[in-house]
Amino acid sequence: MKYVEEFRDPALAKGLSDAIARAADPDRTYRFMEFCGGHTHAIARFGLEDLLPGNIRMIHGPGCPVCVLPVARVDAAIALATQHDVILCTYGDLMRVPGSGFRSLTKARAAGADIRMVYSVMDALALARAHPDREVVFFAIGFETTTPPTAVAILQAAKEGLTNFSVHCNHVLTPAAMRAILAGGDTEIDGFVGPSHVSAVIGTGPYVEFTRDHAKPVVITGFEPLDVLQAVLQLVRQVNEGRIEVENEYARAVSDAGNLVAQQMMARVFTLRDRFEWRGLGWVDHSALRLTDAFASFDAERRFALELPTPTENKACACGDVLRGVKTPVECALYGDPCTPENPLGACMVSSEGACAADWTYGRFRREAAS
């Protein structure tokens, strides 16, 4: 398949692996954070860490939107579905994320709540048209990649005059999370593997602050194994040469300006929240979006007054530490027993992009083979 198979060529991967080994200074350690959960999944799936020298460490970041959603927001979705007789729609991975008391949307649905898995926000919009007598709420999550479709749906709902459709907005912003990771100082990072699809929307410009203000090189790259290996090679070379730049390995999909149409739609429908809570990062200023006043009638948080008890976290779960790069998945006491993708006790074990789920699906077998 064009633009896929050629980026999985074993011979080219071996060549890149050898080039990285030659470039890496044996007297130093390289610590690179892949921000995006898609990269985490690719690294685990294709065993890329096994192709890197031992002094290059890949640190998993908070780029899984399901993983970073805090318990309080999951509790809010469950409350919407159980207390307000709405049709609650969301993506499949979010259905199994544990809220307070290990309750999830899946369990709430089993108890009788009308909660439906959808493949896109347009499916929720179609449900609102089909059920004019019911309130339909789309529980929206994701980084800048999934934000434009939500904006399109809201604009379409406004155009059609759909009064029974609203969005519970949990869209978050990549640069703010990267900023919070660096400000936290929990782990040393020598450079970032920049996200793919997010960058296709926002372009390369937002990453300049990390080279300018934090002296961290950024290489934006795709999800295929050769993309990731090439990004690591470019980061190693930048560190060795003392260069601190934003490089775009993923030029076949990412431009400097990004998708201007998508950016304009986002700016029309959304505005910055003052603060937003992230799993693992806590409350981060200007890190998420809400609907503008012009579209307040489509804002589920304003439409439904939710009174929620204080959320309760599973204190044994190390998902927050994994998202900050402080711990690896296997350092969580729950990993594998009893927490697995079939029985997720933490958000990082739910989505395939979560570091724990990726490691359980792929990484543990390589460790077993190596032992």
C-alpha cells in the first residue's frame, strides 16, 4: 500500500538503526519523549526500542486523549447519562475508562443509561435529528486532531437549528501539555518526537517556544516505524551538534502553517479555558477549550447543571506517573495483575494508544523472549 509499506521496509529500518548507533555518543544518555500516543503504540508494536542503542531512552508522554482525561470528567459524563435522561454519545475507548469507584460508561449503560458508542461526532448529530424529543450529548475528547470535526458539527447544528444537540467539551491542547511536562521537572528530556496528526492541524509554529524558551529540539514525524527511527536520528544529531530546532520529518502531511481552514473553524467555535484538569498533570492554565458564548446553547456544561461529589482516584494506579514519564508501565503495582486491557483499572490500559496497553500488547512478549 503506497505511503505505508515503504515506511515499514526492514532493510531501511536496519539502515536507520545502524545510522543511529553510529551517531549516538556512547559517553552520553539521550532521553527523548514521544508525546503522541500513536507513536507510543508504533514503538511498542514494531519493537523500535530494540533497534536503538541502550543509551537512547524513549519516554512515553501524555499524548493519549483517553488517558489524560481526569476522573472528574468521566464522572460528569456518567452523571449526564444517568441523571438527565440524555442520549450520551462518545468514542469507543472512552466507554471503559474508570471513573470514581471503578464505574465506567460501559457499566452505566449496563445499568440502563442510554449511552451509545459512535465513530464520529456526525453520528451523534444524526441521532439528534432522528430523536427530536430527546437531548443528545456528544462527550467530546481529543487534542487538536479531533477538535475541528466537533466544530463542524456544532456549526452544522446551528445552521439546522437543532435545539436538542449539545457537546460536553473536553478538547485539550498539545503545546500546553508539553509546557506542563517541562515545568514539572519530574523527568529529564533532551528532545521531543513531535506529534503527527496534531501537527497537520496546527503546523510547526507552536513548537518554536520549546526550542527558544526551553532549549529542547523537536522533530515532527509520522506514525510508521521508519518515520520514528528517522526522527530519533535527527534528534541525536541535533543534540550532538548543539542545535536546537524544530524539524519536520513528516513533510508529506505537515506544513509550517498547518490546516488554516481547520484552525479558523476552531477559532470560531471554541475559546480557551482559564484552567483545565489533566490526569497526571493536574490543573494546567490555558490548556483546553470550551465553546464560545456565541455557541453557548450547544454547551452541555451550561445546559445541564451537574452537582458532582469529589472524585475518587484509584491510589494504586500509576497512570499519572506514566503520563509524565516518571514511571514505566511495568513499574505500576497493578500492571498485568489485575490491570489488563480486558480489565482496565487505569486509563492508560484502556486505549491502544495508552502506554500500559501498548506495553501489555507488545512489550511484555519481547521481554519474555529476551529473558
